[in-house]
Amino acid sequence: MSRTKTVFRHSAHAWRRGAVRAGRSARAAWRSPGRERDLVVQSLKAAGAALLAWVVASDGMNDPMALMAPWVALLLVQATVYSSLRQAAQQFAAICVGTLFASAAQALTGTTLGALALCLPVLMLLSNWSRFGDQGVYAATTAVFTLASGTVTATAVGHRVGQAALGAVIGVAVNALVLPPIHLRDVRENLAALAGEAGDVLRTVADDLRHERWDARTTAGWSHATARLEHRMEALRSARRWSRESLRLTSRPLRALRRVPAAVPEESEDERFSRVTGHVGSLVRTLVVAAEDGRTPALPEGRVLRTYARLLELIAEACAAEGARLLDMRGVEGPDGRGEEARQALHRRLQEELREQASGGADRTTVLGSLVLQAENLWVDSVPAAAQVTQITAQGVEQRNT
């Protein structure tokens, strides 16, 4: 009985969490544009396309069993207009193949069971053909519907194919002309989230270094955080692909009606934060290896780690500022020169520590030198103007030396 109560309690808790998430999504869809509202719009469009296809097929084609048209229309309201058109062609071809195979099998066997046994194995094998994409299975399902609907005649076959064409036209037209899906907002949101999460990881590492926390549990947390950062990078790449595809076959007036963002960050921003993600991962891996028991060389001393932690915090602040700037290009100004001055001061202190530790042997500088280099790379890629400032500083030093 106690086990049953436990299962019931866990199930009730899962349902409550699902209800809470659903409520948050509903509020988000009501308050402002975003993924939640886009999902609501696409769902309503699919339902409307199916209803329209049913009315046209049942009244215009005088078919009381107008199943094919709304079914096809419902499935073809896809995430982009281009994908709707591509899948419409693939699905219509699969439906035609399924209908013709079913008709031929019925003519050869004379029974529904025999026709199903004859055509389904062939159609299921044919559904794996790459030209059908992920629509190949509809050849087999269409054959089942065709044979289950009764006697197969030329008129019935023509009705099924005509309904499929009608549903495809309605589904694509509704998706293209009624608030066409444009996925530009997702790129900006994912890029800003990537910048913010990179700053969170660096801030967490800095706090642990300052308090000299680097046991197995702490380092595992760092590794999990960098793995989440990699997942966010993958989400950004996916959003960029959807953004490119969503702009295909959509006219400028319809984009204006949709009130989509005027522009998205350049693809160079993706590359920049891909490098940031890589630098964070390299930094964490260096720290994880150095923190293991018995490792030589080991982590630097506490005073040096506190200086390095302050440098990571400064980079984390720059990442957070970048995230805010990317989310609202007009509302946040770029970082001023004070951050660069503080970064240079901390860098000089760490360089002095490197020189002091080098007198005790090269092993003592291995980890610190690697960490300083990774922090330098992070700063240059985290702040848009940092590369120019670094180049100007390097030129000034070179001129003084000459």
C-alpha cells in the first residue's frame, strides 16, 4: 500500500509541475511575442487549415468522408513555409504511390486482406527512400485508408488524390499567407542566453576558486555546466538554421505584417561565442585535471587563485553585458575603458606571479600560464572592442621598445 501511495504522490507531483509549466507558458504567450505565442499561432493555423479543407472537400467535392484533405492540411502547417512546401511535394508523391499500389493490389487479389498483404510490405520498404524524406510512411497509411474505405474504383482513387492535392494547397497557403512563421527572434534569444550562461559558468568557477573549493563534487559541477553550455551552442546553431529557412519563400510585406525583428545578429557573433564556449571548456578542463589528487603540476596558491578569480569575474561581467546588448541592441551601451584597465592590472599581477613562480621551476608555472592564456582569449572574444584595444596596446609596447 505504501508503494502505491508513493507512486500516486509522485504522479500527482508530476502533474502539478506540468500544470505549473503550462500556466507559465500560457501567461508568456499572452504577455509578449515569443516561442509560446508562436506555438499557439501555429497550432491554431493548423486547426483552421484542417477545418477549411474539410468544408471545401465535403461541400465542394460532395464527399461525406472527406478525410484526406483535412488530414494533409493539418500536417502541412509546418515550422517554416519552405518546409511546408517541401513536405507537401513529398507527402503528395507518397499518397499517390500508396493509392496506386493499393488499387493495383485490390485488382490483382480481389480481397482487402490480400491487397493489404501484397502492398504493405512493398510500401513500407519504399517509405525508407530518401526522396520521400520523413513522409514515406504516408504511402502505407494511404493504402490502408484506400482499401478500408470500400471498393476501389477509378473514381474513388481520383477522389483520394484530388483531396490530397486540395489539402496540400490549403495547408501551404494558410502557412504562407496567414502570419507566416519567421524564426528570427530565436537566434537573438539563444545568442543572448549563451553569453549569459557563459558568464554564469565563469562566475561560479571564480567563486569556488576564491574559497578554494575544488573537490570532486565541485569540479563535476563545473563539467556539467560546460556541457550545458555546449548544448546551448547547439541550440543556437539550430536556431540559425531555422532562421535562414524561415526567410525562404516569404515576401517582405508578409514579414512586415508578422512584425518580426528587423534584423538578427550577424553570423560572426555565433562564431565569436563558439570560441568563447571553447575557451570556457578548455579552462574548466585545465582546472579539473589540476585539481585531481596527486597531480603534478597542481593548482597555484590561494593568493594567486584569488587574483585569477577576480579576473574571471571581470570576464563574466563582460559576458553578461554582451548578453544584455544582444537581447536589446538599443538599450545597452558597450563596455567602457575601465573594464579593460582593470583587466590589464590583474593581468600584470598574474604575470608577476608567473615570473616569481618560474624561479622555483617550470612545473609551478604550467597551470597558471595556461589559465592566464585562456583568460586572455576569453576576454578578447567576450568584448567586441577588446581585440582592437589589445592590438593598440601591443603596438604601443612595441613602439616603446623600439
